[in-house]
Amino acid sequence: MKQPSKEMWVSAQDLRNDPELLAAANREFPETSIVEDLGKEGTMDRLESSRRDFLKFLGFSLGAATVAASCEIPVKKAIPYVIKPDSIVPGVASYYASAFVDGGDFLPVLVKTREGRPIKIEGNAISPMTGGGTSARAQASVLSLYDTNRLQSAGKVEDGRVTAMSWDELDKEVKASLAKGGSIRLVSRTVISPSAKAAIAAFSAKYPNTNWVQYDPVSCSALLDAQEMSYGVRAVPSYHFDRAEVIVSFDADFLGTWISPVEYARAYSKGRKVTDTKAARMSRHYQVESFMSLTGSNADHRVMVKPSEQGAAIAALYNAVASATGAATISAPALNDKAKKAMTKVAGDLLKAAGKSLVVCGVNNLAEQVLVARINALLGNDGTTVTLDDHSLQRQGSDQDLAGLIKEMKAGSVGTLIVLDGNPAFDNAQSAGFRDAMSKVGTRIACAGTLEETGALSTHVAPTTHLLESWGDAQPKNDQVYLIQPTIAPLFPVRQWEESLLVWAESADLDQTSDQPYYDFVRKNWERTLYPAQSGGKNFTSFWESTLHDGLLMVSGSSTAGSNGASVEAVASGLTKPTGGDEIQFFESINMGAGQFAGNPWLQELADPITRCVWGNYLYVPIGWDGGNDYTFFQGLQDGDRVNLEINGVTQTVTIVHQFGLMPGTFAIAMGYGRQTVGKAGRNIGTNVQDFLTVNQNGYATSFAAAPVVSGKVGRDKEFACVQHHHTMGVTGADPKTGETINVDEKTVATIGEGFQGSLVDRSIIFQGNLADLEQLEEKIHHKREEFQYLNDKTLYPSYDEVYEMGHHWGMHIDLNACIGCSAC
């Protein structure tokens, strides 16, 4: 008999109250300790000790991380200071304002150091972008500083191996190649540094036959081109989620990975916090997507469509808004009835919140981005929730420019290729073509911190500093410029790529006799460009030092953008048409990005916030479910089974994970895994699906491919790793023997018996209610809090009551309306 659906559940097994799952929950906190077991035979092979005990024993430190990464730990002898620097007090931490920059990904940070070594990164609270927010990627970057796989000298590359050479030798060979007079091409991910752009300009002035190409691994090229077509400015607008009462997102994971997630999450959370129960208000969030993203998991309403139906859904919404506002409608592709009905409701809510609504889109399709910009304009959102005077510079890449570079290289017309930043031979939809074309270039120089796929195919490598060893600046927004400063001297004889360009250009602005030549260049560039207009009456030294202290300089934003002038009719034919068959969505994961963090074991260990899986990318497969307690697994498979995934005649073997909220007929898998040329921690982890990425008919890198073929089980992944669920908190039900209502954390499943039918009933500590009922529920919540006071009498560490009596306590309060589950904490 079908049981009534649970209100809360976290997995398919939990939905059915699987007895094995309940038994596992009771084994979560075993009584024995790894410390007590020390010295006993087979201690490390036993399963009686918890992960918490293991971390206590090993110590969650850099030492533990390097052991986890199988890194050799260098032995260094400690030498006391003969003359102690004034800025260093043993045992007292120092903090430096800086910025985390990875391509266009940006975060203002404070770096905590002890005795001259960076140990922790947190957000810079004075930043108007993030207000002190941080991310897992930024925090984990401390570990990559100590990566033993970093390139430690300049070198020549043959058959993927590096032969060390001095910087003088490398510079001589590079200059000789540049002097030949052939075409020179620079390629990088988005560069947001004004000083780095000045270095590129100095290089281009020396070598006029230079052309610079920027790309973004997860492309926003269509969004940029649509903004240029609509407003005359090729830039990402500033999206103000805190000002929006209704938010609609088409496949934009703006809380997880899309453009500036920490900034967006901060603003989004402001609109979700309830501060007044008598006049409670929250923003309403619709997410249109094919698989469950972090942003989708936070939405009030999810509208499921296949990847190829995004264009039809956007067109349906546009037509509904256009009809209500007197604008011209367009011919729209067919859309499934359920989604079409949902779009009508969404349009009604948007129109009610006109001027206080926001529509964003993460699809890399020009027509769809033009439509979304037009929807915001029709709703009156321009100038309120969407602004251009403070536009973002975090995405500047062009798919067409990258395609043009590949065409040039294939034709043999490029004499020297210099990759300044990024890994274009792996991390984008055109990587296969880039790899093939590279061989036609005579001199190929990779400026990188580690030997990656692009470096292995190069002729020379110019190793770069880690961010925590670097000077620089960043302008993520039109009105904000941040300074980057080193918190440790370079561990190896490496050099920033900006400095390398200036050396090869023999720039007069670079003093190579200085101890820190690029620092001097950045300082001079600020004195020449930013200081005159922003000095505020200070002399330059005071201006520079105060900005370096704060890490931030606010400047006057400006934009020549006019009103939306794009013709939606002219681009409507470019809308994606539904395929009608199975489809697969490729997405950027929160931890790995486009693969640039694959060598970081902390991020490999970071559980995906939705599936809770670690150490690999897994094929998400749909669960057949009718909304009750019954479900069916795809082809009868279990999580961790291996299947064959075939696309366009190419087959990869992948591990599967079932996912609720996945559109039927749709699969999903993360990019950036399965790398071969990377450090030990990331090598052969997951499946490489980069070559499955495609480019659409208009030249834009697209995130999905049609017609995947998924076979039945071909094996089992013995290393499948997924974080356990915690089901002991307030899971209650009726004992089949006595009829008594019990908590499963108070009786073992063995005692209860197989007849136990648990459910989240009124005694659960999980309690939910509607916003409209909050005032009436306030008193009930107060009583429920008193009812569950017994939980506060429990402790994580039994038998240590005397310690707590001495006043050692800890507490945590999380606003579950504002918390998005991003894993940064």
C-alpha cells in the first residue's frame, strides 16, 4: 500500500525509511575511539572508530592535507631570528588585505599569516561586493601554495617533460622567436587587472603584430554579445538580487558558480531574511532548469525543462510579458504543457513586481540572452535591479575570438603563441581543436604554476608565482579596484607572467635591478592612471599605503549605455529548438570549476552540496517518482554502478548517482575531471567529458549535447565516495510491537525490528511553515523549542561534563532562510 508522502527527506532510501539506512544512522557514533585502539593489532583497518576521532588523532592541518594528497613533506630546520622583524610577533597573527583572482573569478580577502606564512583566508568585510563573504575555492587556495607539483624553474618541454633552464636562457630563446617577425598571439582567461592590461599593452607596443584573445572556460560570450547588441556595452550588468521581490533564473546557478556567486548570494540572502513576523516579506524565486543545482535547491519553485527547451521557456515568458505590456511577440518553439503553464504564472508574478523583479539567464545562446535582456527592460528593471554604470568585468571572453585563433594556428600563420593564464588545451568547449592546432605553431610558451595539458604541448614553460606570492590589482566592477599583495616570498625561482611580458618587451617601465620589479610597475601604473583622479588631496605615498591597507579603491563608475535597442524579431530564429530525445547537461561544479582546482585535495574532498559525493564527477540519472513514497531507480541501477555513456559515437565509462529533481530524459555530469596532466591528488579522478562539449551553429560554446546513450551496468565503482546522511535528528515513528512513538536515536533498529515505519511527525526537530502563517506560528514555535530542550542537554563528547561546567561552550545559529548550503563554511 502506498504511504502518505513525507514532508522532509534527504535521499531515496530515507523516503522509504530503508531499514539498512536507519541501522547505519545508529552506527554513526560508535562507542570505541581510535585513540583507545592505538597499539591494538589492525587498528587502522578496523571500522569501529569514527571519522571525527580520525581527524582528532591525525590533526586537521597542513600536515594532514599533505598526507591525504600523498605529498612528501620537506624537512626544514627552524632557525631563531637573529634580528626579529618588527612586523612579526611569534604567536600573534598578522592580516593582509588582498584578493583571490582566478581568471574572472574574484573575491576580496583577508589573508591570515603567522611568522610570515599564510595559513587562512577569509572575506574582506569592507568590500561592497561581498561584505566579508568567502568561498571554498578561495579558502582552499592556501593549500595550493604548498603544492609539490608546482613548476620550480623555467624549462624547455619535449614529449611532455620539462628540462630545466635558467631565466636568462629562456628569455634569450623567447626574444629570438619574437624577433622573427611572425604573428604573435597571446591567449588568456578573462583578465581583470588594470596593471596586467598595461603590461600587455607595453608588449603589444613593442611587437605590433600581436593579438590578444580572452576566453572563459564556462563561457558567457552570448551574454556579453547580447548586452552589446541591446545597450552598446559588452559587459555583464550588475544584478541586484537584494532589490528584487521576484527572481527568475534560467539555468543560471548564481548561488553556486555563475559569474559572481559570493556577491549574488550575499544580496540574495538579504531578500530571504525575515526580521519582522508581523510584516514578514521574502523574495520569491523561480528556477528553470533540467537538473538540481545549488540555486535550484534554494528556489521556492522549480520549473523542470530539458536543456534544449530553455529557449522555448524563455520565449514563452517573453511573449506573456510582451502581450501584457504592448510589445511585439515572436514565434516560439514548442514547450511542454506543464512548463508553458508555469511560465504564464511566472509572468503574472513578474508583472505584479514590475521594476522590482529580476530575470537572469546562464544559457550561452545569443537569442535567449537578448530575450532575457528585453524582458527586464519591459518590466522596468533597468536601472533598478539591473544596472550598467557599475557593470561587472568578470567575464570578457569571446567564443568567436578563440575560434578565430584556432583557425589561424591550423593555417600555420601563428609564429609564437604565449598562453598567459588558463589551460585552453583542456578547459573549454573548443579544447580539442586547440590541441590539434597548437602543433602548427613553432614556439609555444605556457606561463603557468603547474605543468598542465597546455604546458605539456608547449615548447617552453615560464613558471608563475602563486597568488599569495604575487603583486597585482583587480577591477571586478567598473567602480571598484582592489590591490593584491604577497603574504610570503616566492618559494621557488618563479616569475609573474606580467613581469615576463615586460622583460620580453624590454619595457622601460620595468626596473629589473629592483628586488620587486613588478611591484614597482604596479605602483607606477597606479600613480599614472588612478591617483590623479582619486587622490582626494593625499600625496601618492599616503594614497597608496591607505589603499594597500584597505585593499580597495572606489572609483567613479560610468557607462554609455542607452535604452534597450535590440530587435528580438531579428534573433528569434536562433532560439534552441527542443530535440525530443534524451539530453545531457554539462555543468561547472562548485569545487572543481572547469578543472583548474583538480590538484587541490581539500576541494576534491569537498562534498557536492546536492549529491554529497566527493572525489569524482558522477553521471546524474533521473529517479522515476510520482510524488508519493514510491520511486523507481533508472534501469534498476544503484548509486556507484558503472555504465557506458556514448555521445556522437564516443564512449566513456562513468559512475552513476540518482538525483531527484532531474528532468525525465535528462542526464547531467560535471566538467573538469578525468585529468591526466595534473598533480597526484587530481590525476585520473573522475571522467574526462571535455570533448563532449560542443559549439552551436552561431559559434557559441554550449553546455549540453543531444542524444546521449546510457547503457546498463558494466561494473561497480569500488572507490565511489559519498558523504553519509545524518538521520538521527528527530526521526520518529511508531514501534510496530508496542505502538509507542519513539526516536530512532534512542532505540536501535535491531530492537525496533523490520516492521518500523518511521516518519517525520510532530515530534521532529525539523519544523516548517508558510510565510503568511508566521505570526500565528510564532507562539507554537516557542513551545516546540521548549519541548525539544532535552536535545540541548546532550553533548558531542560524553563523560566530559566537568569541562563544560568550567564554562567551555560553543554555539551556532544558522538562519536557514539565508543559508544557501554553499559549503564555504
